[in-house]
Amino acid sequence: MAKRYETALVWFRRDLRSHDHAALYHALKGARQVHCVFVFDTEILESLPDRRDRRVEFIWLSVEELAQSLDELGGGLQVLIGRAREEIPALARKIGAQAVYANHDYEPNAKERDTAVSRSLGMQGCALHTYKDHVIFEKDELLTQGGRPFTVFTPYKSAWLNKLNPYYCKAYPIDAYRDALARSGSTRLPTLEQIGFLPTNLRRMKLPTGTTGARNLFQDFLQRIDDYRDRRNYPGIRGVSYLSVHLRFGTISIREVVRTAASVQTEGAQTWLSELVWRDFYFSILHHFPRVVGHAFKPEYEALYFQNSEAHFSAWCEGRTGFPLVDAAMRQLNETGYMHNRLRMVAASFLVKDLHVDWRWGEAYFARKLNDFDLAANNGGWQWSASTGCDAQPWFRIFNPTTQSRNFDAQGRFIRMYLPELAGVDTKFIHEPWCMTADEQRAACVEIGKDYPAPITTHAAARKLTMEMYAAVRKR
């Protein structure tokens, strides 16, 4: 029979919900009295360059709802500010906890932090128990027949689907054990200013936060899921789930969304399920190959020579490359913290293979700006686009930004949404506004080179140079 503790502490991190929560469930079953805590970790917050960070505000609002939810269950949430590696052992000691429960975090820095916390807890006779909660399959649960990690997606997906069964998607029944929650009530939530941050445009954007926001988005998507395969590539229409930030911060359970997607036998639902498998795949890569942080998965591509023009990089960041779809995508990112997945691929390919800027520069920029930034997925996506990663886009396949624009925003609806200076441009020129004559520019109320930039590169010439870059590395 498993040991039962008198007092335990549940440490919430990237799992901001009170239902179907692995660590909370195990703590409630394993202890007579369970306290809950969230730490605004200054070790993380102090590294953020912008004091108006939408992610911090998203977390802040979601923690507020989490506290209310735990109160309704009969417990509460203590909210602390400080270094988690110090605050968690100190709180455990203060309440006399014999164990701390948390869910796995797969990022290298988080693993190092958890090792330090475990060591500190151990010195005071307290155990750290961690559980799988953020993915369906983790670590060594899915390996090749040779016992090695998968590095190609298709066989990984096949093995993932073959192994999937109701057990892996079963919800943790929190309500059945809620009586173990310590009736301590929640501590007062610190203001954003007390955390060291300022309000953003998150509320004006009406981005749904917390479990309630995740639930509403999911229910909305289920009305459209059958059309996902046909609509997901078009940024100008409502085709995707918009759940990525909620999966990132755990305001919705991955088990619930996978269980639901797997039960809907339509091509749209199965296509979305495949995207969720990609998510697990990148977590697996990060776990087994942590060197991908900062380095090419394929070591030979460390030798790629990038021109790294600061001017070109700044133009890309600010949405002034002269290629409308790329610029609209970057302005959407800067204004909202969101970018459509198709556009992430287009923007990344353009930076690396048209402007010849190191993929790590773009990866770092996305890491600063994306609401749903997740190291595993961001790194995997950038290395896919740069052809340096596992199962990446072939090095000789280079997105043509104009073709992508015509294919996925044919009428220029998305472009006009984020590039108002092109609002008057006729659809036949919206993808190549530089092709307009002077008279046509006057009629469209835009002067190319003044109101909207001329292209900073020529795709054909840039493509030729890219082919030479990669061919040279492959030859060596």
C-alpha cells in the first residue's frame, strides 16, 4: 500500500486548471491535507525584455480563475512572487509538508530547476513527486522497435496512434477526492504591477483566458472541426482551434482534447489529431535531444553560412519586407502575439531562405512575441523550416512568398487586415504591389517605396543563393 502523507503541497506551473490534473489528483489521493501554490517565478520573469508581456497577463488572469476554482472546491491557492527554487522548499517547510506534487516540465532549464528543488526538499525530509500531464506519451513511452527515439514523424505518428487507447486519455477524477483540500482559502492575488509588469492589449483583443476561456474556444471549435482540414491553411478565415496558448499553459487538458478528437471520425478531426501528435513529437525530440536548443538537429548544418543582415532582420521583424503576406504575418504577431501556423512556416522560410538570416534569430524573436511560445514546438518549427531539424522540410524546397500569398490569401483579406496602407490595392496586385504602375498606385492611394516598401530581395536570386548554401554544406 502506498505511503499516505499527512500534509502535501501541489505546485501549479504550466497546468493552470483544477480539473483533470495529474499532480493534484495524486496529491489528493496520497495525503490527508493538500495545499496548493503558484509562484510567479522571478527567475523567469526577470529574463523577459518587455514589461508589457501578454503571456504574463494571460497567466495572471488564468491564476485568478484557478484560485476561484480551488476555493469553490473547498481549498485555496497561495500565490507567491520569488525564485521558485527557493519559495517552494520554504513553503513546504512552513506548512510541514512531507511531499510536493507537480507535473513534468520538459525544458532543460525547468529540469535543472526541478532537480535543485528536489535536492532542497530532500534535505528537509520532503519528497518531490512529478507526473505526466502535458502530453499523451512522454520520454521513453514511445520508441522504435530498436529501442531508440523516433526522429521521423510518420512512423512516430503511426506508433502513437497504435498505442493510443482510452487509458491514456482518461481524466483524473479530482472531485472524488476534494475533501483532502486544505481549507486555507486563497491568498490575495498580487497585481501585475507588483509582479513587475504592466497591462497589455490582451483584454482589448478579447483573448479568452483561463479554463472558462479554453472551454468556450473548444466548444466553438467543435462546431467547426469537421471543416478543419479544408480551412486550416487560410489565415483570413476562422479555420483553426485557437487553443495553442491554452494547451501551452494547461488551462485545458491535453487528454480531453485528444479524447474528443479521436472520437470524431471525420477527416477534419483526424487532421487536427495529427497536429496534436506533432506536439508530442516535438516534446519527445526536446527530451531525447536537448542539444537542439541552440544547435541544429542535423550537426552538418551547423556549418551553414548566413549573411545575417541586421537591416534585413529588422525589416522582417517590423513587417517591412515588401512582401505583403510576410509583412501582414509579422504585424499580426507584433500586434496580437498570435500568428497562424501556415504563416509561421512562410515567415520562417522567408527569413532563412530569402533573407539568409540564421534561423536562431527568428526562433528567438518568436520566443519573445508568441503568446503560445513553447520551446519544443518553436524550436521544432523553426528547424523544420530551416531544413536543419529532424524530418524537416527538404533543403531544396523553398516557399515562394508570392505563391503562398496567392494560394492561401487569394483575395488579400488577411493582408488588408494588417496592412491598411494596401487596402485600396486591386486584388490582382495585392500579392505583388510593386508591379503597379505609377497611375495604378495613385488610384490605390499608395506609393510603393514610400507608403509601403518595395521588396528588399528578389525571390529567384535569393532561392539560387540558398541552394548554393545548402549544397556547399552537403558536399562537405
